[in-house]
Amino acid sequence: MEIGKQACTWTDQQTAALQRARDGGGLPGLARMEQLAGKSGREILEAMMSGELPYPPMNETMNMVLLEVGDGSAVFQGIPLLQHYNPLGSVHGGWFATLLDSALGCAVQTMLSAGRSYTTAALSINIVRPALQKTGPLLAVARVVHRGGQMVTAEARVEDEKGRLYAHATTTCFVFKASEA
């Protein structure tokens, strides 16, 4: 699926992705360890997208949704709202950081075998254009750059429907056995 190249709008894509999860029984919440057992990182994400597993409650707070995963890639979309504004009247940098960290982390997660987990060790973001509520949907596309035994690096970009860059980021994630968490 090429995000942004379809006939429907990005707003429709976000609504459809959320509805697909809810139709599958998905609600915000936390998966139990027995629900995750035996699933690779990508399988866990796909199960969240289909509604088989709950999706993170933070997605509703931040008005964002996971649209797509691939081997070493993930696509999130968010629509900034007034509740995401900073005191200066634009979207808070934390909203961008959350959208980017989510896309980057999920790209890393797609590379994990069953029983493995990860945590963000470093996150570097650059916001190059302010966003407003009227900006509309923003897409965060992330891909893994390097996969080592314990460290994985990834990069991501946030763009609007016209391809304008709003932010970009890199991450380093530490990979470990899920039982060590």
C-alpha cells in the first residue's frame, strides 16, 4: 500500500485504520504477556492493527494511529489538535517526538523475533516547520538503518499530504530478552 497515493484522503485512512482495529475487537489497553507469547514483533503490531490485540491508549491521546508495517518499516499518521498546542500557539514538540518515537520504535519492533523486546536508548529530533490544527494529517514514515545484535538504529520523517517536511529523527534502540524487562 502506498500511503498518500490512494483516492481517499489521509484523514479517511486514519479513520479507516482505527475502525478496522475496533471492528476486530481492538480497544485501547495493554496486552497480557500470554497474548504476546510466541509472536514476533511484526506479528504483535499486525495483531494490534487488526484488533486482535489492544492498541496503546496513548494513540487516542495523541490522535495518531499505526497505518502500516513492513520488514524494518512502520508508518504512523497523526492529526494535531488544539489539545496538542504549546503556550505559543502551535503544536508542541512533544507531539512530534511521540509520533516519531512511535514510528521509529515500531520499525525496530518489526525486526524482533518472538521473546525479544526493545527500549529507546537515544532519540534525536529536528522540527523544521511548525504545525497547527489546520495543518491536518501528518505522516511519520520510519525505517531501520542498521540492525545489530543488541542495538538497532532507525530514521524517520514527518511530512504532510503535499510532501512538505515538518520533522525528522533518528533513534538507537537497545534490544533484549522480554523476560529481562
